[in-house]
Amino acid sequence: MNAGVAVALAVTGAACAAYGLKFVLSETKMRFHYLWFFLAVVLVAPSALIAAGLWESIPLALRRVPAVALVLFAAYEAAVGAVIARHYRDKAAPGLDYVVVLGAQVLEGKPGRTFGRRLDAACAYMAENPHARCIVCGAQGPSESVPEAYAGRDYLVAHGVENERILLEDRSYSTAQNLRHAAELVDAQHDKIGIVTNDYHVARSLALARKAGLSHASGIAVRSYERFPLNSIVRESFAWAKDVLAGNA
């Protein structure tokens, strides 16, 4: 029994390490993926102790700590994942007054891949709904040469959206701030708002929108470019916990 458990833990730990390494090799500037290396250590360490015959010498209470922690972590991820799944394929509602494009990374003055996909979705909606206006969100991050809102506006104009239909929200450094400041630019109680963001991000964005006072907000889910967006979903669960603790959601 112990041998089988040791092998299962080692294989799962190795898979976590390989998944984390994928993000290191992609040269992403985000650091959340180091969680996968931490999980690899948590899984492989007991496996090594079992293989060495030392596991049984550890007090039972201590042996239960990693198991209980992993079960609680898995339960939380399952619960958040279920909520995320409810809005994972949200479609744009007809007749929106505004579409709000949440900010994302800008590279060399232009929208990165994630931001570009969100802006493309906004372009498509505005082409089909000529009365809708667009609010582009995002301040200038420390590694960005221009505010995200400015880069987003330039992208929209270059793709045929009239400049007078675009509003800028350039003060925000988080999703919660994006939506609070965007709410100041509209009639929050009556205007119909579509929030354009990645599929795994829609559910939390809608919760934050409600907290910001946007009474008629709906999601416009943009498909993630990641084939297996597990890292993004887990990161989203941590961000959701942070927002709840901060009173944002």
C-alpha cells in the first residue's frame, strides 16, 4: 500500500514540477506558477520518506498535516472551479450600452496576447452594435511604456472603432479598481454593461462588478489562448480569496 502511495505522490509531484517548468520556459513575467514547484515538494517529500522507510517514524499528527492541507486545497479549488464554470462561456447580450474591456499586459506599447483577444471581442461587438460605447481600462504598469487604456484605445481605433465611442479608465491596477472606476463613467444603476475578459476571469469580474454597483452587468467571455488553463484558474481562485478578504467581492 505504502509503495503504491509513494509512486502516486512522486508521479503527481513530478507532473506539478513539469507544469511549473513550462511557465518558466515561456519567459512569462508572472510568478504565480512557482506554486506548482511548492506543490511538487509537498507531494514528493512524503513519497521520499515512504520509500526510505522513515514515514512511520513521524508522529501521526504531523503525517496528517499535508494530507489535510491538500484535501482542503482541492475542495476549495473544486468549489471555485464550479463557480467559474457557470460563466466560462458567457456570450454578449444584445443591446448593451457599454462594453468594458478589462486591462491586461502591454508589451512594447501594444496590447499583449491576452489584452488583444479582449479588444478583438470588443471590436466585434461594437461593429454589430453601433450604439454601444467602449470603456478601456488599465493604468501603466511598472514594465509598460504606456497605460493599458491608451494602448487599448489605439488598438480599437486601428481596427475601425471610432475614437468618440471610446472612453478611457487609466487609473486602475487591479480588476476591482477597473470596475469601480468604470462605474463612475456610466449610469451604474441603469446602463447595461458587458464586461469583456477571459473565460476563467468572468465569474470573479461579475462579482466585483456587483460590488462596484453595476446593476446590469453581464459577461463577455473571451477564450483563453492556453490549451490547459489550470494555472490561470488556480491563480483566479487565489485572487478571489484576496478580493473577499479585502471586501471587494
